[in-house]
Amino acid sequence: MSQPAQQRPDSACRLVRLAETGRPGITIYHDGRPLEALAGDTLLTALLCNGVALRRNEFNGSLRAGFCNMGACQDCWVVLEDGRRARACTTEVRDDMRVRAPESET
């Protein structure tokens, strides 16, 4: 198990963790890149705390980071290692979880 995630508030982060920093740290992978998360995080929280945008706006190309954050829309879909799709906002992370953005599907 990895050490607890250390969150740096900087311009790359889309979400800054202010509380619950004492939970055990885990490692997940997004498009092959290792990211730190905390046990109990949703995928969306873990991705945003690591500066990951989920997709680009189809109209102007700006970065998107989820919309409703409660599983009602289609904005935060990711693809799990086994090919299943999951909503990042309602899926809890697990150590060594591997996900990719829908745009990287082959």
C-alpha cells in the first residue's frame, strides 16, 4: 500500500482536498499514469485531485471535470481495465484500479 496522498494546491489540481486527509493512501492508474488517491475516494475525486480532466467540451475544446457529481448525467464516464464503463462520480477507488478516458477507447 502506498503512503497517504499529499495534496498540493496548485494550478494543475481541479479539486483541493481540505479534510479527511488521514485515510490510507492508494495508487490508481489513469491512461497508464499512476495517481495517488485516498481509500474511500470516488474516482472523480481522485482524478480531479490529480489534475485530470475527464474530457473536452465538444463546442470549444475546453476541459471538463464532471457536471452533476451524483450519477444523474453522462459527463463523467470512464472505462475500467476490463472494458466496462463506470461513472467516476459514484465509483469508489480501489488500490491498483486502472481506468482510461472514454476518448482513449480503441
